[in-house]
Amino acid sequence: MTLMQLKYAITVAGEHSLNDAAKKLYIAQPSLSSAIHSLEKEIGFDIFIRSKNGITLTTAGAEFIGYAKSVMEQYDILDAKYLSHANFKKHFSVSMQHYTFAVNAFVELVKQYGMDEYEFEVHETKTHEVIENVKNHKSEIGILYMNNYNKGVLKKIFSESGLQFVPLFECGVYVYMWKYHPLADNNEISLEDLEEYPCLGFAQGEHNSFYFAEEVLSTYQYKRFIRANDRATMLNLMVGLNGFTLCSGIICEDLNGKDYCAVKLQSDEKMTIGYISRKETVLSPIGKKYLQEIAKYQEENYNGKKN
């Protein structure tokens, strides 16, 4: 297996066509096809499915391409630093469930490191995509939560995907709502108090399982329930319908503004916020710094303050 073969495979995966990839690589299409076949024979499985409609990745091929991209990125860094001495930008990507504190930590990271040396990527997305992005090397780190209900299923998925979950902190459950909600001034709120108001949850698409829900108590039979695709829509529903969602209680006013609050839910339920990463890799310095920023923000919010 050579770096050139990896480059060829990555290009074919991106173009979904041997002919288009060959043009991009400035080589003959038969030569490219031969190189890909040779690589597949060497590793013992098909990377691509070939059809009249083009080329798509097999399941094993998608995982292989993820590793290949990681290898090529590391090689490019070595080449830029020690051989060509080019001004090569390093890359950092993180995926997360819809947490403002995780986005805020990312913002602080970019401010500290700047964008001259790094290319940054952030994916605030569905639970399944957080897992897939880390599994397939699209993101170095994934931020999500586990609790007693979902941890058995998620740990199995992590193990099968070559991932590990590392806890960052544990927190109670809070009701997140518009600050003018009729219950916003309560010290605590029960699920019975919330019965007449719509509960808001993030849609998980085709992976809409209770185990993938971003909100705890996902199996509770809410009288009114609305799913939304993004945080902006959810905030609008809180204002327009006096809706609410359940969260960690860590709020970033810099991003969402001061029109929202979090009130403690009357429940013994706990959620563990943590990160997933690939088992075989060591976190980069910037990845470790990102996690430090999250820890710092969590400490600031729980140091005698519940908001």
C-alpha cells in the first residue's frame, strides 16, 4: 500500500467517478482503475461499488477512506514542515449534539489559535452523525451525553465503531425556556407542571430512536411534543408557544442572548456530558485545548450559579 494509492482512492471517493477522478489526477482512467483494483486486492475487500450510475463506497470502504484521509493529512503536515517548508494549514474538526457551551468553547478556541495556521470545522448535528463523523475521521472529537437509559446501547455502538467515551462532567436536568414563560420564576419545576406546555426535542431523522434522543427522559409520555431540526427554530418555538426543552443547565448568553433561562427539574435523573474519540489515536494539542475550554465553561456555570 502506497501513499499514491491512498491519494487515488480518496480522489475517487470524492468524485464518485473513475473517469472524473482520473482527469483530476491527470492520469489515464485504465491506470487509475488498475491501481484501485490492486489496492483492493491487497487489503482484501472492495472499497467501491461500481455501477452504471457511478461509484459509491462500501461500508468497509467508507471506514478505510476515513483512515486514508487521516494518514494523508499527517503526511501533508510532515511534508510541509520538513520537506517543502510550505505554509500548510493544520485542521481541527469537532462534532456535537446541540449544546451552546460546546459551540462557545469552539468559538474561544478559534479566537485563541486564530485562522492563519488552522482550518476549523464544527458540526452541531444529530447524535448518529456525531458518532459517524468521529468514526469516519471527519471530526477528531464528538461531544454528547450518556445516562443510565442510553449508555448500554451507546457503549455497544462505540465499541463496534472503534470509539471510546470519556466523561467530562455530570449534571442534573434543567428546563430550558423563554424567560417570560409562566413557570420561569419557579425555583424548581415538575413534569406535571409542564404538562400543558409543548416539549421540544431535536429531530434525529431516520435514526429517531429513544437511545439517540438529545433530551433525557425521552421515553416520558409528553402530552404535547414538537421536534425541530435546529437550535434557532427551537428558540422561536419557546417564545411563540411557551415551549420548553430539557438540558444540562449550562447556558451561553453570548450565543443565545439573555431572553432564556434554565430552571431545575424535580428529578433525580443525571446526565454525563463527555466526548468520543477513536481508540487508536492520541488527541491533538488543539483537541485537548478544546476540552479544557469546555471544562472551564462548565466550572464557571456551576460555581455557585445555576442558570
